[in-house]
Amino acid sequence: MHGATPEAANGHIEYARTLLARATREHAPVTLASSMSAEDMVLIDLVCRDKLAIEVFVLDTGRLHSETLDLIRQARAHHGIPIKVYEPDPDEVEEFLNHHALDAIFDSLDIRKSCCAIRKLGPLRRALKGKGAWITGLRQEQSVTRADLADAEWDAANGLYKFSPLAAWSRTQVWDYIKANGVPYNRLYDQGFASIGCAPCTRAIEPGAHERSGRWWWESPDDRECGLHEASGHQAPAAGQDDVTADRVPESQS
Ligand code: SF4
């Protein structure tokens, strides 16, 4: 019986490393958007392993689990890197709370999305300002909204390139990497969480349930995004073709 060679078995890792290096080489300055998910912890490890000039940031929405905040401290110590934190504009949070109860996010999709806009999208815009590319831990199999995810594309909404080096990775490959390399991870995964966001909008799931089913579970699967990755993207131009306009490259979905 023949098994996969080590090179073939690790092809997904090498491909991710190649993409990260390419992003750094062609689109500096580059930043990595981390929610401290298992996928993001893999990416942080790869960036540190290859000593890539990629800054890491977290959007601290003000509603994260204490376990997630603990992991930020742990990751800083484990990797010896700064992890930059962006918070929402306090005036916008105050304005929201003057019109809605804190947990009015359960009352309507519009209110939930306006909370995401204030607590996530505003800080994200600041984090991406002046950058040439951003890195995400999105994977195609995570949800119907991510099935067509490209691993490199022009992010027209934010005006920079977007790389998702784990786009084709399976959940098993993510966890195999974490275990094999002693990468720190969010302890909520040990309590039945399969995808982790803000505390009120995330819950543990039953074994075998879809991994994103614990996120915004009261909404239709088509709506279960926070807006960070909803913009339509375009296939990234090849090296040396950075002047190609969005209209001239094939469209793909973010
Ligand atoms: S995930 Fe929930 S708590 Fe977090 S910003 Fe969006 S609506 Fe608000």
C-alpha cells in the first residue's frame, strides 16, 4: 500500500507559505486580520516561522469572549510578536446604544448588521488603511457564502489585495497543523465551539453540525456574515500586472 509522500501530504502548507511570501513580496505593507480563530493561529504561526513582514491585528469589538482576549495575550508571548488591537469608535457605539438595547441584535438583521458595521467594519477600515494587501483565514468549506472563495483576489470594496492562503484547507488540516506544531488555540473549541466570534452571536454546536451553525444561528445561512468579507472580489492579477484594473480581470466571489 502506498501512502502520500511527505511533500504531497504537506502540499497545502507549502502552498500557503508561497502565497504569504508572494503577498509580502508584491504588495507590502501587508496585514493579517485575526479573530484568533484556529485558522488565524495557523497563519500567525506560518508568518512567524518564515519571519515575514506581516503585521497581525485583531478587531476587539468589545463583545469578545474572555477566552479570546486571553489568547491574544498568550499568542503575543508564544510568538514574541505585537498583535495590534483596533476598537470601535466610542461615539458610534454610544449612538447605537442611544437607539437600541445592547442585545437588540437579535431583533432584526438590520440592527445586527449595524452593530457589525460599528464594531467590526469601522475598525477594519482603519486597520487596512495604507496597506497593499490583507490576509484572512477564510476557508471555502466554512459556509455557503464562502464556497467560491479565491485564495488571491482584488478586494474592490477595500481597495487592496486579499489573500486567503487556507482557502482550500479542510478543518482537519487546520487542526492537524495546530497539534503537530504546538500552536496555541482558543479553549472555547474544547467546549464545543466550532467557529468563534463575538460572545452574544456565537454558541457551541452539537457534534456533526455544520461548523458555522453556531454563528448568528437565528438567521438564514445566506445572511450569516458580518460584512467583513461580503464585497465582490476579482482574481488577483499575475505578478507584474498590478496596473490591471478590476474591470479587466475575471470576477470571483469573496
Ligand atoms: S458579531 Fe454580534 S456582537 Fe459582534 S459586532 Fe456583530 S452583531 Fe455585534
